[in-house]
Amino acid sequence: MKLFRWKYVLPRLALVLTVVLSIHFGLDPLIRWAVVAGGESAVGAKVELASLGSSLSRGEIMLGPWQIANPHSPLRNLLQADRGRLQIDTRALLAKRLVIRDGTLRGLRWDTPRATSGALDTEETTRADTSSGPADFSPWLESGRQAGADWLAATRERLEQDLTGQLETPQVVRELQDRWPRQAARMGARIEALRVQTGQIQSQLKAARQNPLRGLEHAGQLQQSLQGVQQEMLVVQEQLSRWPGQATEDRQALELARDHDRQFLRDTLHGDGLDGAQLSKQLLGPVVADRLRTVLGWVGRVRSLAPNRPVRAKTDAKRGVVVHFVGSRPQPSLHIRRLALTGSARLGSTSTDWIGTLTDVSSQPNLLEQPTQLCMQGIGTLDFKVNITLDRTGGLARDDIRLDCPGLLLPDSTLGSGTLALRLSPGKTSLQLHLVLVDERLDGQIHLQQSAVQLRRADPSESPANPVVARLARLVGQSLAGIEQLDTTVRLAGSLQQPTWQIQSNLGPQLAQGVNRATRQLLEQQAATLQASLDKQAERQWNRLAKQRETTRQQLLARLGNGRQLVEQLARLGGGPAARSIPQQSIPQLGKLPASLQKLNFTR
Amino acid sequence: MVSILLRPVRQLALTLAANDSPRQVAWGFALGMLAGLVPKGNLLAIGLFVLLCALRVNKPAGLLALALFAVVGSWLDPLAHAIGALILTWGPARPLHAWIYAQPLGPWSGLNNTAVLGQLVIGLYLIYPVYCLTRLFASKIQPRAIAWLQRYRAVRWLTGLELGARLSAR
């Protein structure tokens, strides 16, 4: 009896041969399908591969043009390449592993537009975006914007406020305008009362001289009345003589009020000082936030492809446990040892070619002894270096990203908004970026240095409607002339999803210094103008009041002098004791009175 | 077409009523048992199945055992895992396991899986007893079963078809 049923074995051998031949000729479509399906599963967006050729004998796979859509932006590609060649380790296939020993990818570009949507039709495409970078910087930016707006509003308020109600000089002048005429009126009334009283005494004396016997009864009373009038005249004259002294005191009070107002204006019309750090935040914050969002978004996407948690080797066994033997280190099922890359990129407003190498990429990077490394170097129009290390070999995922671009040409951009908005002209910038991610913790620094800076107001032709704001805007424009170099450092902390950052720049302090100086000058000028106006007005009013008061005093003294002569005559006519003499020096201006006042009658 | 459709039924009947010797039936059943126990998806399971098909053994009995012991095997998984783990972690055998694993197609064999190795060991352990029991069973039951089955026209027709198929093949 034969051991083998050749009749059975031969047809099956023929079947196996057919299968082998089918695989041989159908391998390319099979690999192409596997690449596309695996890529789409990993990325969550369409992976399109125009052509693929393979050679099992040489262990080569030749890739035609391919592109991977961006899962978060379906009309853009995450990555695109013209062609590639992968050298496969066929022995590793026997060990159930796909190892790409060497390879080249040419014409690599990222973030390129697509003609058709790259979204997959499955529900998986709607999964949450966990790698698009930080979601919201608006509270941070809003605080900077608010600080600038607050400063502008405060300065505008200072310049526009009506301070006259709070000044003392006008109050003192008003008080004098009120008090001096009242005082003069009271004095006039007293002199008038004396005139009336003197007239009555004169009438009584005339009556007594016509009837002496009857007059004797009232002689004593008349004498007392005359003495009383004389006494009152002395008091009035003395009070009038004190007016110049009182005017001197009032003048001193006015001077004190003016000094007070001068100090008050100095205290009130001063600039709070625009904070340079806040100004940097306001001007550079939106631009930096925008670029930071892009950078961190890409870092997040790269991280999502390189799992930051240790991945266990797949057992691909639903039953039992796969045992790894001592001395046979678990190997990842996919391992790309080295890829030579060439491509082009757009940095700032410059397109440039670059070359690079990508080493040790794996589906289970924690099983590798070396971290994944990507080195890129610009060739041609722009010199730049990128070194990215994704280390999953230790317990914690550690990523190190460095970018050094000394001659980056940045396009013109608008910094800030509103009155303080500035336009930054295109210029060469040195950009240095260093990010370190340990597990979820982010630590990094971005340094931008731009020389020969040309800054101007965003829209100098448009002048704000409010004259004060327009004036401030002009001051900002003038302050920009002194800024020649822009030096900005952004320090990052927190996590990739919720980063915190600080901007340090010389733009804010330089601009703030200029603006503060100009604002201070503006406010001092405003204070000086107000003070001068106040002084002029107070002086004019004082002079008018003093002249008026002196005229009134002279008139009152003249009237009082006439009355005094009449009272003395009456005293002599009455034959009583000598009338108390009123000192002539008390009324020195009597002789200066006009002729009309040189009457003996006690006139009004 | 009818022949193809009735082939499974015919083979079931032929498990006992065929002209194969009890020894062939027993080997078929034992190999089917071994192939059924071992978890699928590895080169070992494929090799055992190819062996079952390639050897001159009773294939219907093997396929029947394969289906039966595929179910039984899942029940035995905890035991198989324990046995497999014991063997794979046994110090003196580790170099051998590592050597097997390091050979081309070694990782495809599944021999570093506790359940695969455990089921293989259980199967190998049971193969001879199963062979003996099946042979005993077949030698005692087969003549009576043939006589009993031949009373039915359908069975005669089915065996006739098989005979016809064989004659036409010759």
C-alpha cells in the first residue's frame, strides 16, 4: 500500500502552485491594498497610491505618486510624495515581521491642497480631533487686548475730562466776586445811614438855633448823637483803611489756590505708562498664537502616529499567550530602519528644497533600541535644519523637536488691532525653535529675531474720528521710528493640549517707552495750557475786581470825608465839647477826590 | 452537481460503511482530533490539516473529529494554556524553543503560543489512545453498521454512487 495518495496530492500541489503563481502576479495589488487599507486605518483619512511594483527576489517595493489626506482638513494633504523605493528584509517576513532596511522617498511635500475630499466615507472619519493642537488661546489674547484698550481709554479720558469744576482758583475768584461787592454795599449803606443821621442832627441844630430856649432841652441829646455819629465814622473809616490789607490777604489766598491747581493738574494729567510686556502681548499675541497653533497641531499629529504609550507586541492570538524567549528581544511587526527623503517645503514666504533622513520608525516604537529620528536640512534658497527625536524606548515618551532657520523670510503681517495696530514689513528673520515633550508635559522656547525692522501704523491714512484718539495714534506712529530690531522669545509650558506661554519681546517695551514719553509730553502740554488759561483768567478777573474795589473805596472815603467836615462844623455850631478829631491820614485820598466831591454837604 | 451536493452526506455514511480498514478510520479520526485541538491561524494547524488530507486515512472520520475537537479544544484552553506555559517556561527547553522561534517561519508556527503548544501536547498525548479506541470501535461496529446501513435503499444508493465515482475515476 502506498503511503501517499499521489492522485490526491498532485491536484493539490497543482492548486498550491496556482496559488503561488497568483500571489506572485497578484502581489502588487495585494500590497497596494494592504498599504492603502493600513494607512487609512492609521491616519483616518484617504490614502491614495497611484501605482506599486514589487520584486520578491530583490525584496523591493517601488511606489508611484501617493498622497495622504489630512483627516482634520479633507481638502488638504497631510503628506504627498512623487515616488519611492523600499528595500524589504525578506528574511524578516519569515519571522512574521515587515522590516524596511532602506528606502527613498522623493518629492515629499506636506500640507498641500487636494482636488477632492480626503475624508473617508466611514463613520470613523467623524472621530474627535485629538491632535489638532491647542483649542483656544482667546482668553490669553483677550487679556492682552483688554490691557491695551484700558490704557487707551484711560489716556483718552484724562485728555478729555473737564477739570475746571475741580480747580480752586476759579472758586476763589468767584468768592471774591461775591464778597467784595457785598462788603462795599454794606459799607455804602452804613455811610448812607450816617449821612441821614447827620442830616437829622443838622435839622435839629437849625431848629435849636431858631428857638434857643427850647433847644437847650435837646442840647445834650444832640451832643450825644453827634458824638455817636463821629464814633461810627471813625469805625467806618478804620474798616475802609483795612481794605488794602485784606486785598493782600485775598491775593495770597488766590496764589495758594493757583499753586494747588498747578499741583492738581500735575497729579491728574500724568500718563499711567503703557506696560511694555502687555503691549508685546497685545501686538504679537495673535500672530504668535496663530503660528503656535499650527506648530503644536503638527506636533500633535506626529505624536498621534507615534504612540506615546508603550505598545505591547501584538500576540495576534485570541487563545493563549505568546511567550518571548530570553535572548530573543520582542521585535516590532513593522520597522523602517532608514529612509532617505527629499522634498520641498514652504517656510514663511519662501519655498525651498530639502533633504533628510528618517530612521527607526515602527508600529511599536517601545520595542526598538533607538528612538525615531527625523533630520531635515534645507538646500537651495533657504537654509534650515530640523531635528526631531521621538523617543519611546524608555518608560516615558520623550520628544525633542529643534528647528533652526537663520534666514527665514516672513511675509508682511499686521500686529495688534485698533489704534495700536501695526504693520510689519517683510524681512529676514532668524527662527529657533526647541520643544521638549516628556509624556504630556510641554516645555519649549521659540526665539525670533528680525533685524532692519520696518514698522508702521496699520493704516496711517485712516485717522480716527476722535481727535484725542487720532493724536494718540499719531504718537504711536512717531514712536515706531526708533525700533530697528525685533527680538521675541516665546516660552512654552503646560501640555500639548493646554499650553501656557509667555512672550518676551523688545517691541512692546520700545514702543511703550516712545508712546509713554510722547503721552507724557502731551499730558504735560495739556496741563500747562490749562494752567496758563486759568492763570490768565484769574489775573484778569483779579485786576478788574481790585480796580473796582479801589474805586469803590475811594468813593466811600470821599463820602465819608464830606460827612466828617459837616459833623465837625455841626459840633462847632453846637458849642459843645470839641469834636473828636478824625485823623486826616486815615483819609489820605480825600485831597485826590474830584472837584465834584469836594463839597461840604454829606452827599451820597 | 448532485454528486457534489451529496458528497458530505455520503462521506458521513462512508465513515463507517466505506471499504477503509478500521486502522485507516482510526488514524483519520486521531489525526482529525489533533488538527481540531490545535488553534487555527498558524503553520502547525495548516500542516496538520494538509497531513490529514494527504495521508491515506479515512478523511470523513478525520473531518468529523476535526469539527468535534475544535469545539472540545476551546473548552480545554485553560488546561492547554497551563501545560503550554509550563513547557515554554521550563528552563532546559528554552534554548530549543528560542532556536525554533529564531528559525525561518518559526514565528509563523505558533509554537511559542501557550495554547497552541498545550493543545498540541494534549493532542499528541491523546492520539494513541484515541487511535486504539477508534480502531476497536471501528472493527466492532463497522461490519454491523455496514449490514444495518445496507438495508436502506438510500445508503445503497449513496454507496453505489461512491462506487460509481470510484469506478469512473479508474
